[in-house]
Amino acid sequence: MKRLPPGMMLAGFGMSTAVSLLCLFAAGVTSFVPLSAALLFFASLMTWVPIREEHGMLFALLEFGLVSGLALLISRRSPYTYLYIFMFGSYGPLRYRLRRAMDDRALSVLIRLLIFNFKTACGVAFMQFVLDYDPHTLIPWAPVWAVIAVLEGAFLAYILLYRLFTYLFDSSLRSRLLPRR
């Protein structure tokens, strides 16, 4: 694969950062939950833009940190900001690193599910102890096992959709958005 010029790499980094931040802001403003979830997914997908380039992991982690910090400044009250920070923003670099480190896809998916579960527990603790929000009010009528089953299904759907969209981006959009010399 040919190298990207430094200007194009910086432009791709800036574009993906701006789109991520715009999606997070729009998710916080929108009251329609499925649209907000789609915007959160798209914001988390933007860390994949720089990740497959030279020094891409550094740029992806910088993008995650920059978007997280700016999102806290712009939309601190939005729960989607915290979902991005705790759960979904770091998924791209994590996925890339795990897929590079191990060949077994099933084991990689299981490890990612365990990491999602750990992040969910940290997020619930953050909601409860820092934001003074009772997480039991989210779904008071559902038993714990049903909530866990729904979360596992949602995490699996997220993993599959992320894989599909990154494949589509790498196979058709990357060469058009970031042309090589």
C-alpha cells in the first residue's frame, strides 16, 4: 500500500475527528433514540479512518482523546458523550489490536464481549456514584438476566455491524477519500 502524504493524513484525521464530534453533538440534541444510537455508532466508526495508515494507531487514539475531551466541553449533559467515552470510542483501536494479535476470530469476539461487559460495569458505577443517577430506573420492569441478555445481543450486533462497515470503508471508500501518491 502506498503511503499517504502527511497533509492527507492530517486532513483525514481532522475530518474524522470533526465528523465524530458532530455526530456526538447531534446524538445529544436528537430526541429520537434510534437516530441517536445510529449517530453514536457512526461517531465510533470514525476512529477507523486513520487506523490502517502509517502511525494510524497513534492517530486513532489521539482522535479518541480529542473527541472525548471536546465532547465533554460541548455536550457534558448528553448520555451519548459518556457512552462514547466509556464504551464505543475506543472500540476501533481495540478491535484492530486484537485482530492483529490473535488469529482465532471466536476468541477475539469473546474477549471483546468481556471488555464490553467490564466497560458496562464501569459505566454503571460511574452513573451511580459520580452522576448520582440510579441505573435501576432505566428498565425497572425487566429482570437482571433479561437486561444482560439484551446487552449481549446488542454488543454482538455492534461487533457485526462495525465489521461490516469497516469492510465497506476499506474496500471502497478509503481509496476515494484518501488518495495515494
